[in-house]
Amino acid sequence: MTGILVMGAGSVGCFVGGLTQLAGVPVHFVGRPRVLAGLRKHGLRLTDQDGLDRHIPALDLRLHEAPPPELKPDLVLLCVKSGATVEAATALGLTLPLGTPVVSLQNGIGNADAAQAVAPQLRWHAGMVPYNIAELSHGHYHRGTAGALAVQGESHDTALVAWQTALSRVQMRVKLHADLRPVQWGKLLINLNNPVNALSGLPLREELLQRGYRRVFAALQEEALDLLDAAQRSIAQMTPLPPRRLILLLRMPTLVFRLAAARMLRIDAKARSSMADDLAAGRVTEIDALCGEIVRLAHSLGRQAPLNERMLALVQGWPSRRQPYSPRELLRALGMS
């Protein structure tokens, strides 16, 4: 490949883009001034739970505050937060050559569709990042869980296959799917823990080892699954257990959960949700692309999703509270006590 553009150099963009550069592919990073300042000062350090620890010096990074108009990348990775999708897609549409393939590595369901609506001259592919990436310090990004990147595409999509091959050189897997929507719904169900983790103020593993928080996560999932079943949506299994059995496990006493979910708990102590980082930094979160998506699904069916709607309100109301919820407080806030 002659080059890749990362549009949105945040946690996902820096980690996946950094791995792509370590695989020998030139990478251009477009990001916010705060992130770019950290990269210019410290370079890009990538670590993970499996022992990866690589550093790309600042002088070897190609950093931009906007897409360079002269750039003709083989592939673009769209990694901005969901709320910035339309703005970013518009900017890409104004600068990229006709037909440039773009992969949306974003949370939620409809980002690729929203991007295609404003920049139809580009080739849009939905994507999914299965693992957690935390920003541990300026320029340092850490993968705390496992999994393979998923992208909607086929073997004839040469840019995707070339990127897939490149990432295999750094032990990062990319799976191509003819239909990614079941995978996206499956990931959204798992991501319903993101607001629980963010409001808990705890690392992921520590949060999951408290039954009250797991009860909230299970209830959000169950409400969403009931709606997905009513809408006859296919859902990919994203954990060793099918979704309904996972809900039962989450509700078990912690001693039972700890023993039965050993594989699920293979999360290092540094892992936390990106939503937790956003709340701590006072940034806009992606709660609307998660719980908001479930609320919209409910409304499309003429139904309600009260638990996801309350969670949406709690995260949006965080600036007026700014202190973590205990399990009991969170259960009470959702009307579950």
C-alpha cells in the first residue's frame, strides 16, 4: 500500500493507525490539536495486554489538523466520535479522489450510512473495533482486551485485502464480512456496558466484579435484546456465551461470575471505556450512538426503552454531578432498586 489516512487520531485512530505504520505502511494522522500536541512531544507509544510495547518517534509521524488536499490514500480509516461523522465525511468528500474507500471504525450502527449520505462519491465500508483502547498518557495508547477488527467487504476489495495483509504482519487480525450489521448490533450490546463503566469511575475489570453494576448492564442488554427480537434483527454472538445466557451470567453472584466468566474477565487493570475518558475530560460522549440507538429502535416499533432512556439522561447530565455512582445509586437512578 502507498498510504493510509486516519481521520480522527484518538484512541482507536492512533492505535490502529500506529499498528498500520509499524506494518510498513505510510500513515497520515488527522486529529485535534490536543492529541497532535501530545504526539509531537512524545511520539506514539502502543502497548497491549499481550506484551506489545512499541514506540514511533515523533519525527516519524505525519500529523495534520485537516486532510491534506494533495493526498491520495489507498484507504481511509474514519475514527472520529459518532457525533462528528457528518462533519468529517464532508471534509473527506471535499478533498479525496472519487471512489476512495473509507472504513468507519466507529461505535454505533449508522455511521457509514450517515457518511455516505453527505459524501456519496466515496466508497464507504462499515467497520467494528472489538477491543478496548485506553489513552494512558499523552501519546500512549493501550489495548486492554482481545478480538479481530471487522469490516464489511469482500475479497475483491483490493484496498481492504492489502490492509488486512499488512496488519497480519503485526499480529492484528481483520475479518471481512459480506453483511456487518449483525456484528454491529452484537458489539452495540456489549458497548451498553460503556456508560455503566463510565459512571462507576472504575476500571472495567473492577466494575464487572461488582454485582450491582452487572445487574445494570444486564438490564440494559435485556431491554435491547427484546427490542431487537421484536424488530427481527440478526445479532452476532460477540462473547463465548449467546446474549441471553450472558445476561443470566451477569446476574449471578460475584463468586459464581468470577469462576464462570474467567475468559470474559481477561482484561488488564488499565482497561476502561473510552466514555469514561470522555466524561473525565468533559468531552461529548457517544451515548447517543449506544443507548440512543436502542431508544430510537424502540420508537420505530411504537414501544419504549425506559432503562436505556434513563441511562442516556444520566450520562448527558453528568456535568451537573461529576462524581461516580455507587452500584446502589445507579440501580436507584434507573428505578431498579
